Amino acid sequence: MNEHTIMDLGRQAMTVLMLVTGPLLLVGMTVGLLVSVLQTITSIREQTLTFVPKMAAVATATLILLPWLLSKLCEFTLALLGNLNHYAS
């Protein structure tokens, strides 16, 4: 395995990582921002108010996006295992 192959595998892994985690992080960030704006407008200082909606939104987004997330992870894994003899040599 040469340096080019290692860099290509790392790039592919980072791309899949960003594709899988990006939407969930975006949902959490958006809900957190909306809750913070709501807290600022209403002057509510409850700590659990920021945590619970973000957890619920990320859990809901995970359930909705789960088939797509699993397909991306399976594609990467199958490609990695399919080229395993190329990487081992």
C-alpha cells in the first residue's frame, strides 16, 4: 500500500464521515439556535430547555435519515472490503 492509496482511503473516510454526521449536526445546531433565540426573547433561563429539544430533534432526524445513513455506510464498507486485496498488496 503506497501513500496515494492511504491518502485516498483517508479522504473517502472523511467524506463519508461528513456526509453521515453533517445533517444531524445541522439539525442540532438549528434547533439549538432557535431555542436560544426563543429563550432570549422570553427571558427564560432554564438549562434543560436547550438540551431536551436538541436531543429530540437529533433523535427524530436520525430515525428519518437512518436508511440513507446506513446505505452510505454500507457502500463505503463494501467498497473497502471489495478492494481489500488491493490494499493488502
